[in-house]
Amino acid sequence: MTAFLVEPATGALHGRIVMPGDKSIGHRALLFSLLCDEPVIVVGLGNGADNGRSAKAITALGATVTREGSAIRIVGTGLDRMCAPTAPIDCGNSGTTIRLLTGLLAGQPFATTLFGDESLSKRPMKRVIAPLLQMGAHITGADEGRDGDIVPPLTVGPGPTRLSALAHQLPIASAQVKTALVLASLYTDGVASITEPGPSRDHSERMLRYFGVPLTTSVSAGARGPTTTLHTAGWSRRMHGGRIVVPGDPSSAAFLLVAALLRGTGTDEVRCSNVTVNATRIGFIDVLRAMGATIEIENLDDTGPEPIADLVVSGKAAQLHGVTIEGELVVRSIDEIPILAVAAALATGTTVIKDADELRVKESDRITATCNMLRAFGVACEETPDGFVVHGTGGRLPHGGQVDAVGDHRIAMAGTVAALCAPSASRINDADNVATSYPGFVAAMCTLGAQVAHG
Ligand code: S3P
């Protein structure tokens, strides 16, 4: 089992990291390419294991994936010529792979079994399955989840000739569920609409439109939240291909930026280049700015469906102060809460995180795992049912930590950043799954001047 050994930072961090491809956008580039009628060239795909699961899945369903220099070329099957896989599909640790595939396979004329690792086998799937059943899909799973929820392995299909278009209101904002329903709706003859209570990431809407899918998004006054509408009636059912640039991952950049904010950058800077600055993903910048941080967005550009820019921290470390993180800000920074909690631990005053019950069903129970990670460094925090409270230390952490990352990549990376601010060396255990999203994390930290080694 991989551990990270982390020494306290002795000086400021500095350097430029070109961020690897965004995990969420990478999944979509791969899975949507399968549905295209023309080849797709994907530039900038990250090399995380989760994206690897989606790449293997589309191969099993009939796509050919080949390297072309630093890009990959995908020849898909189109919407209606997918092949039945010859074996169950292993989704590993990847919630996005299994949930998006469940939607994509609901309308296929064959059955597919989807399974994953120990963590994925505990994650709730009823939120995807229930609306798909209403659309006429056939899906079974194990009813062994929390509160009787359905968990993998799942068997999806065979579906009816056409699924029924649904007007569905998601009880919880979720890009994975929204995307699964949009993908299933491609196999209907009507108008599907999906409304969610908050602005979950909109990469699917942007990329599907880019590939020619007739999809609109609206936020009307008095509505419960953003509505994604898909008109399939009269659509030629063709998704054209093209070139997709996968911009860098802001969720990975968040670890490096918080490290820079906490340790300072001296006379130099820490620059994370080539990152998507899609507003649905960078709520963490709003939170950090509200805590007193200065983060600049520079060199803004467009690469097709997504805006990209450099995220820059420069100068002396500012003293951060506690804030309340709630409502839509939680939705827009859901994956960054563990690293925001590290910033809160070094801030003055108290930080309260609420409306974040979803964290309990991520790769780990991230409310418990984040609190335990902070406690390992002597930080006081309390769990609440839908979040937690962090009592900031106002400077250095009380002591070095022995962190159990519980196999969760984001807890391991957050713990590593916290360890830079401890007075003695720390050890982050069970960190293998950093490879699911950011295999280059330790190397990037070392490039910036931190002392992190594999143990
Ligand atoms: C993701 C959506 C988010 C996020 C996850 C990736 C995606 O989950 O937490 O890491 O790629 O669609 P939700 O579906 O709960 O929004």
C-alpha cells in the first residue's frame, strides 16, 4: 500500500505546473466519442486510472482507441451500432464511469454488467436507476446499500426499442445523474427535461452541444434550479465528431494552490496553467477569496466547449480567516471540500460547512474522513449530519500527523498539503488511489519545492 512521507515546508513554494487533463471532461470526451459517427481526436486527456476505466469501457462496447502523437483518436460506433461486451465491465473506483454508462446503456438492445472496487460497490445508484426505470429501462443491482439503496454490480439492459422521454426533478444536484439521464434521453422520441436544485458541473451539456446534440439549458425565474432540455423528436440521431481539447483539472490544481496560499510564494509565484475555469467548477476560488486569499485568473482563452486560464498565487502567504460554506457554493466546490478544510484548519476563527450531505457518499464518507485527517494533526473539528465545523489554528498545525487516507485520493492529497504546515514529519497512509485522478501529484509538489516521498 502506498504511503506519502511529507516533511514540513521550510520555505515558500514556487513554479509552474501545466495541469493534466480534467477527469470529468476526460470521461465525457471518451464516453461521448463512442456515440459519434465520425472520428474524434482527444487532446490533453489525463492519465488517471479513472479515465482509463472509461477508455476500456468504450473499447469493450465497440470503439477503437489509438494513440496519435500526444493525442488519442477514437472511432466510435454511433448511437445505434454499439456492440454487446463479451465480459462484465470493471469501472474500478470511478463513480462517473459507472453512472454515465448506466444511462448510456439503458437504451441498448443487449445486457451489460457493470462492477467496481470495494468503494464503488458501496456507492448509491438508486438516484440513477429509479428515473431510468421510469423511462422503461431494465436495470438490476444489489439492494445492500445505505438505507436499502441499490449498489453495484448492476446489470443494465436490454432496453426497449425506444425509452420514454421524462420530465425529471433531481432531489440532489448531481452532474453524474443529470448526464446519465441525458444520455438515456438520446434513445427517446420526445422532449426530456432534467431540473436540479443547484448548478452541478455542465461539461456534458457543453460537449454534447459541440457534437451536435439538440440540447438547451435554462434557468427561469422561480424555477427550482437549472433545467437541461433535450429535443430528440425529429433529430437526425447523428453526433458528428471533431477535435476535443481536455483542459487541465481545477480539482487537482486546488491542492497546489492551497499549498501555495498556506506556505507563501516568496518573491515568485505558483502558476497552474491550462485549467478549465468553467464557473460550475471553480467555487473553491470563491471560497478561498472569501477567506482572504488572492488568486488571479490569467490568460483566459476558449478551447471549444470550455474556457481555460492560468490560476496564479503569488507573494507572501496571507492569513486566511474562517467562513461558512453552504448552498450552491457547496455544489460548485463539492470535490474541493477536503482541501478547503485544510485551508480552514490554518485560518483564524471557525469554518462551518453545511448542506454537504453528498460528501458522505463520495469515494469515502468525506465528512468523517476529512475530520479524521485534520484530527491527525491535532486540529479540533466536529461532524454534523450535513457537514462539519473546523476550529482554525491561525497558523501552524499542532503536530505532525499519521493520516489514514482510507483509499480516497482527495483525502490523501489534502493530508499531504496539511502536512507541509505541521512542525514535524507526517505520513499519509493508503494513498494508492491518488493514481485515479492525479498520478503526477507527488512530482508536482516536489517541483514546487515541497519534500514529499513515496514510503
Ligand atoms: C462528477 C460529478 C460530481 C463530482 C464527481 C465527478 C462528474 O458528482 O463529485 O467527482 O464527473 O460528473 P455529482 O454527480 O454528485 O455532481
